[in-house]
Amino acid sequence: MSDVRRRVLVIEDDHDLARAVADLLVDDGFDVDQRHDGESGFLAARDGAYDVIVLDIMLPKRNGFSVCLDLRNAGVHTPLLMLTAKEGEMDEVEGLDVGADDFLRKPFERSILIARIHALLRRHERERPQQLVVGPITLDPLRRHVVSYGRDVTLTPREFALLEYLLTNTGVSIAKSEILETVWGSGFDGDPNIVEVYIGYLRRKIDIAESPSIIRTIRGVGYSVRED
């Protein structure tokens, strides 16, 4: 495992269980945030840069299925471990349908929880490149770190996802509709001009005045990252 501390979000309304899980993960070298209802958990997971989400199903305000589905529709593909009831076979079926990556039935052994989280991380890391390097930009998907023209750049989770998608498709003209579907999710029903807004955010953060933007506007099509 990397020496970089991983971040885990635990969404569990049983405060004692959430605290026990958090303490266990901290002892294993993780940084942990806790939320105790579905709505605050969704907002934290959507807006925060987490490596793993541990999500209970039965939550106040909104259940875990709703949280998971809306996260996937919002373009959040963080590995997600769903906590199910002891006899949770149908829970697992529904959890798969909404995008959960793995399941753990209560009550569970602490060692099993840790093993499942490490397995999720390994699987996720195998699926992503170690670094994306395009011209002056270096993006590390695992450490969520960006360097542009030799300087560190701080991006929001959405900006990071957008830049990662663009760099992954360097030299390809990508339609705005494709960007919306991938980065914001197929369930996004807001203003599609949000893409232009976020392209502007990225350009202000990663470009320098002396050079043309690495992100090109392809009129009538969308955007493309310059290969040079």
C-alpha cells in the first residue's frame, strides 16, 4: 500500500458503530470522516475527495440506496462498501443495481472490514494509471495531486474529475454531452453550460499567461486537450 494516508468516509447512523469503525480505520493508517444521516453523507461524499466510502443502508433522511445511486449519477465513482442487514441478500441485489462495489453484512469481524477496504483500494488502483502526463500537466489519480508548469494545483473533486477525463482522452475532441454524462452523470438535469463554467475554472488554475491553454475549444463540438 502507498505511504499516503487514505481518506475514508463512514456514513452510519449508529454513533457507537461509526466511532468503532472510525477508530479501527485510524489505527490502520486511514484518515476518517463520519456522517450520521443520508443527506449529510451524500453531500460529504459528493464534494469531498475520498478513497473509500463505507455506507449503511438504513439511514435517516435518505437511505443508502438513494445515496449510492445519486453519487453515481453525480459522477462520483469512489469505491463504495455497503453495510447490509444480517439477512441482506435482496439488499445486495439492489445495491449492485445502484452502483455499490462490495457488501459487508452486520455484524462483521473487524479484520474482515479492513480486508474488504484494502481489497477495494487494490482493485481501484489497478484500474487507474499511476500518472497522466500531458505537456506541462501531471495528474496523479491515486494521490489526487496535480502539478502544472512545475507548481502544485488545488482542484475541487469535480474539477479533478473533469481534468482527469480530458487528459485520459488527450487529442480527442470530446462533445459537451459526453463530458456531462461522464463527469456529472447521466442523471444530471441542470444547465449544460456548467461544462463551460468548469472549463473556465480549470483554465484559470492550470494555464499560464505565456502559453496558450492546454484545453482547446473545438467550436461546434466541445473540447480537446493539446498533445503538445
